[in-house]
Amino acid sequence: MYITIKAQKLGGNYSQSSADFAEYLEKENQGLEQEDLELFFNQYGDEIEAKDVVKEIDGNTAKLKKKEPKFYSITVSPSKYELSKLKNNSEDLKKYTRAIMHDYARSFNREINGKPITVNDIKYFAKIEHQRTFKGTDKQVKENQPFASKILQLKSDIRKMENNQLDGNIMKMKSQIIKLEAEAPHQQNGKRIVQGMKKSGNQSHIHIIVSRKDASNTVSLSPGSKYKASEVMMNGKLVKRGFDRDSFFTKAENTFDKTFGYKRNYAESYKSKKDFIKNPKQYFITLLGLPASEKAIAFNILSKSGFPILSIPTSQTQMALKTIRALKRGVDVAIKSGSIGV
């Protein structure tokens, strides 16, 4: 499970409207028939149009300053292993979204009118997407770039030759292009991966737009708060504050497992990421101490994420700090991937 929470980011001052973001989330609906559209939904209803989302979010920003975000974006990306447990991607992910928004509300260390925050205090809208495209920042695109540059140059030269602006062997250059296309290190379905190419496989994920203000438009609720969970005296009154991201990520993971009967391996758990960051030695010791069947699954998950499995020590006595530091560089890439990171 890979979850991110980001503040609205649209320049120096925050935009006063959510229209651009809502329009961005409509990209998969372009060209589709009405019955095929994937519309917004919230805790209480389905088939909500983008214009209504914009109206609700933009109308819920009382007393927020220009330099304050008006909304937050939560992206929830289940791994291919998790997605394989779903029977109907759209309906199951809607069910899951509504469940984790309870977890989201409970992760605030706040009260409204003396009562803990509940999902009824959260104004949000969500949308399921089923496609992803490769970006220029993706590893596959960046590592293919030298080949892309050479291919682009060859194509430019061929055009010049066809216009009698350059001498050369066009057939030979076309053969070079074919060779470079095949030699590029990252391929998908027999084609060189390029920016903008759709990713293959099940890519279903969730986008959630959450208002900065509560449903009553009176209380500011920031999941980006630097305070994890604390209390402070304000005007002679003890006030709770903060949002516990660790708690939200852990609850969201547990909710998925309970909802869909998913047996989570240590290597794809939020706990493993925390162990890795705080105590890499303990991370590897725990990994190696898993029962044989679970260890095999863990290594399979890591290997598909770019982790150098062949260099893993076979016993705890080999877990020297020097080895751990070397392995850490490899697992750091894997643990940030959508399949095992949160």
C-alpha cells in the first residue's frame, strides 16, 4: 500500500479554487460515454459531478489566508498483490475509501464542540482511476533517455537526408534505430518505455480531495500539521492538536486486510518501513527470521522491486553493519515503491 498526503500546491499563493485539480482528475473520462464515466463519490453518495465537487470545496474555505492550502490531496495506491484480492476494482475501492476515511478522522488529535472528530466532520470527495502513465521522473524513462536521445538524433538526420540537406545511408540509420529501440534497458510489451506511455497491468488507485475546513466550515483540520499529537494551553484553555500520520497509515493498512481478508507479508507492511528507517539492522534480522514460506514471499516481493536478493546474507551472524549499509541502498529503492511502501 502506498499512501501520500499532500497539500494543494499551485504556486506561491494557493489557488482560491479546486477547479484545476478536479479537472485533472477528469482526464480518464475524456471521450467516454456517460455510462462508462468514473464519477466522484463521498461518504454518503455516488455519481457526483466535478462541478459540484469544486462548488463544495471552494465554498468551504472560511477565514483561510491566501498562503494557506484550501484542500489536501490523498492518493491511495494498493499494490498489485492487494489489487488481486479485489473482485470489482471500482466498487471495492469505494468501499475501502469510505472505511479509511473513518481512520483518517480518528487520526486527528482534535475535538469539535468537546467531541472527537468523526468522518461526519470531514468534507471530502474521491475518485477511482484505473490508469497510470510513465513520467519523466520515473527510473525507467530516465535510464532509457540516452537511447531516446540517440534515436531522436538519427530521426532528425534521416529527415535532413530525405530533404537532401545531409548525405548518408538512410537504411543503415533505420537499422540503428531498430537496434537502439531493442537495446533500451526498460521495455513494456516489446516496446521501449517512454514518457506518457500507459503502464500495463492493474493500475487502479484512489484520489481523495479533502477540504482544509471541517464540514461546518468553522474548524481548520490539517493532516499536514507538524504536531503529531499534543496538547497546548491557548487562552488559558487546554487544547488538543495534531494529526498522527503513522496512526493513519497503520489503520488504513489494517482496514484493507480486514475488509478483504488480505494476509500481509512483513516486507510489504508499514511496520517494515518504519523498522527499516529507524533500525535497518533489526529490519534485516526480522526479515531473515521469518518462517520459510513467508521469507520466500518477502524475497519475491523485494526482488520485483529492485532489491539485490543474491547479496542477502544467509544467517544472522553475517549481518555485519558494513553489509547492512550496502544492502540498505538497494532496499531503499524497493521500500519506496508502490508495492511495499506507505
